[in-house]
Amino acid sequence: MSTEGFFISEIRLTGKNKRNASIVLKKGLNVISGASDTGKTYIFQLINYMFGGKDEPKEIDESIGYSTIFIELEKYEGESYTLKREIGDSSIFVYESKIDDISFLQNCVKLKAKHDKDDKDNISTFLLSLTGIKDMLLRKNARGTKVSFSFRNLVALMMLNEEKIISEEVPIFSGIPSNRTTELSAFKTILTGVDDSHGEEIEDPKIYRTRLEGKLEFVSSLLQKLKMELKEKGAQIQDYDANELTKEIEKLMSTLSNNSKEINLRMGQKKEIWIQEQEIKSRILMLEELLERFRLLEKSYLSDLDRLQFLIEGDHYISQLFDSNCPVCNNPFNSKITEHNHDFYLEDLQIACSEESNKINAQLIDLRETLTNLQNENKENNEKVKLLSQQIKEIEVIIQRELKPVAVLTKERMDNLLNIKKIFQEIELNERRIAEYQTSQLDIMRELSKKNQKMKFVNEITTEIYDDFATEVKELLDGWNYPDLTSVSIDYDDQELIVSGKKRKNHGKGYRAILNAAFVIAIMKYTRSIGLKHPGLIILDSPLTTYKERLNPTTLSSSEEDISLDMKQAFFKNLSKLRNDVQVIIFENIDPIKEVQDNMNYIHFSKVIGVGRYGFIPVDNVSESVSNNFIQ
């Protein structure tokens, strides 16, 4: 079973130099009875005002001088809160304590009295949080516009004043046509636990029509522009056939591909020849360096031969010297002295020089042969380089004069044809877009010709839920000894109760009051039984006494309006058996019998000075058993 929700534990009215007016309430059934003009309806108005009502409690003579309202709420789970509001103020203060525990320095939260979905600091959001409801949305109108679920939507299902209790309107409706969709949505949300946050929504007809007209103008402008473009592009391709164009492009692409392959082939050949040329040039450089070295070696050989030849021919020159000395032993050269002081003799020198000269001559012959070979190779290599250079030039000529011009011309032709083909594609695309825009244009025009669109909502309350709810109503009426009760059902279209085959609104005021009371109490019992969200609080003003009876209690009304005393007492007795997870507060002129009073929280206003409690607000100079604690 759900324990969410709250009940009222005390209502207190204070004013400067005024005794506190207070009543203490409990879980279960609370009956405040007594004569008219004792403040019962005033208490009802105080509660409604503290629950975010915009109407201040109607001023009565006894209320003059009172300015501050306190309501102590207690969650069924245990926490206590006190609401405080100055009459005429748009703010409500919330204390996390009981009324008597409020201290001067205690922190409190200031809340706006009016619900605001964009600002959570309001009494509606706070009370909804105590009920376990958060961020629910309701349908506002036939277009599916959403509004935030407010605690005032719940108040309409849990508080019936003395006018609403006898109204011909189903209790969930206020009678204001513009509010009917929202009120039905709130009823559905409470009975099913599912709000309308995921429902579709149609925008305002005027805004919708203006948007459609703007869209039509935009689409028409696009159509005109596309048709002009289509005409211009058609003139550009009038000399071309799309199929022939495709064939020619394919042919040019093949030519360009072959040309590219030929150029790549020639470039490959050129690269191979260039590599050979570079290798031969490298060889030529190496050979020229060798030739230069060998020529230097040849000069060295020739110089050595000249020196040796000079030594060989030295005897001839020495013999012509008369007073010369031997360069070795310094003895004079003459015929008389034939011995010298050394082992060296000119004849040996001549022989050695001849042998060395012969050896150098042999090396010189080899060297000159090598030089000749290298020069010949170098000459051949230079010829090869010239040949290879010529081949490279010939390849470059073929590429530059034959292949590249073909490629350039082919590419230019192909680019031109591709541009023409692109125009064909753009024309095809524009034709499709024109067809789409024309379809869209017709759709918009048809939409504009329609009447204002309305959402067709399916009632999400299933027949099973309706039947279970009707069963709760019937159980209450059975417990209240409702006469000739045979069946209870709900009209799915107008949410009307049908009791024993007769619609609720077709009964007299007395029975309508009973049926309206049963309707709202059944909502609470049904939601509590299956764990749905509900404050667990019902407040009824005069469900057993019609306005006519209150004006003239000695005059009985017609039989249709007259509720038997047995039924009235059965009403009290049945509700006195309510569970402790709900609270029902009833303001009545009729007193429950003594044996039933013991099973409820019963408060009686006598309207007789000196007899019990006169009324809600203390009468001056009269001692009454009421709480006189002042709130600082």
C-alpha cells in the first residue's frame, strides 16, 4: 500500500491582540458540525487559500483583526511541515516543524502561491512533492497543447465546497468549457498514473496557417527559380544527345588512358637510357683521370731515360776533360794513374744505365699501349653518350610533340563534354526537385483549404479501470444505505455516474451531493488501493445538508432532495472505518450519533455562548477550550 501523501493536523488563525482560532485534526474521519455561521465554510476557504487558491477567505465579522494563517501538515511517512501565509500576501512560508515548534530564528522557505512550471519555488510544486508527483504534463486543448500538472488540479478532485457538492457538473469538471480538456486529462492521470507528456501536439491554427502560407510562398519561389534554371540549361545542351555524349566521353577516356600509358612507357625508356648515360659519363670521368695520371707517368719515364742516356754517354765527355778529378775519389783523370781508391768503375755504371734504360723503355711501351686503349675506350664512351643523349632527345620530342598535345586536346575535349554531361545531370535533378516541390505545393494548398485541425484523443482510461472505479463508488453507496441501489457504472464519454440506471445529474440536490461525495472519495480509495499518487486527503463542505435545508432546517424539501436520517448516519458510520493512510474532513450541519462520534475526530460548534465551543473563531470574553498559543 502507498504511504505517500499528507494530512492536516492543525489549522490556526492568528492576529494582533487576538486569541488564536484553531482546530486539531487527525487521520481518518474528521467531522466539524454545527449550525450555520459558526465558521465551518470559513475553515474550508482557509484550507483552499493555503493550497494555492487565488481567492482570499471571505471576511466575516468574527475574522476582523486576524491576519495570519497556519496549517500544520504531516506526511503519512512521519515528517511534519507548517505552512504560513499572511492574508492578502502572494507568498507562503514553509517550516520543517510543527506549528508550536516554530522559533523566531528558525529557517523557512519562501514559496509563491501561484504554480509556475519554470520556477519550482511555489506551493504547488511543494505539495505535489509530498504527494510523490513530479514534472507531469496535462493536455490543455484539442490541439494537444501541454500544461504543467498543478496541485490545483488535485484540489478539484479532493475538495468540494458547498456549491460544488450539489453541482450538476461531474465533480472533475469546473463547468468552464475551456478547462474541460485539462480537467479530463487530470482525472485520467490520477486514475491511470500516466500523464500526457508523450502525447502529440498541434500548434495554434493561426500560427500554423501563417507558417503554411510562408512555406507555400517559399516553395513557389523555389519552383519559379528552378524552372528558369531548367530553361537556361536546356538551351546549353540543345545540340547534344545524352547517349552519344556518354559514348564519346567513354571513347575519349579510353584514348586518354592509352595516351597516358604510352607517355609512362616512354618516360620509363627515357629513365633507363638516362641511367645508362650517367653510368658511361661516370666511366668517362674515371678514364680521363687515369689518362691524366698515365701521361704524368709517361713524362717521368722519358725524364728517367734522358738521365740514363746522359750517364751512358758520360765517358765521351769525361775523356775530353784534362785536369779533372774523379768525382768519387778525387784522383785526377789521366793515363798515368789508373787506380782509384774505390770499387766503382765507369764501365759498370754504363752497363747499369743501359739495363735500367731498357727496363724503362719496356714499361714505357706498356704504358703507351694502355694510354692508347684508354683513349680508345674514352672515345667510344663519348660516342655512346652522344647516342644515348640523342635517344633521350628523340623520346622527349615524341612526348612533347606527339603524346602530350594529344593528351591536352583530349582532356580539354573531355572536360567540355563532362561539363555538358553535368548540365544533363543538373537538369535531371532539377526536374525531380520540381516534381517534389510541386507535390509539396499541392499538399500545402490542400492543407490550407482544410478547416482547423483538432487532435482526436483516445480515452486512455480503460473499461477495466472504469469498472473498478465504479465498484469503489458502489461499495461506498452500499455502506451509506443508498436506497434501491442495483448498479453503478460510468459513462465513458462524459464521465457521468450512472446509479441504478439513472445519471447522477438527473437526481435531486440531496442525492447529487451524496453521489458527488462518493465520486471524489472513490478516487482516493481506488488510487490508494493500487498504489497510485494521491494526497490521501478529501475535504467536503455540507455533503448531507443542501443549501435550502441550511436556510430553513425546520422545512423538509421534496422527497427527491430529502436524505433519510438513517442514510446520513450510515454515511458517518461507514467513513469512520477509513484506514489510517487517508484523511476525510467533513463540514456539516448534522451531528453524527454518539456511538459513531467515538470512532472519529469530532468537533462541534454550538453557536450558543457558554455551551461547548461557540465556533471556529473564539468569541470575546467567553472561555473556550481552544489552543491559545501565540506564534511569534
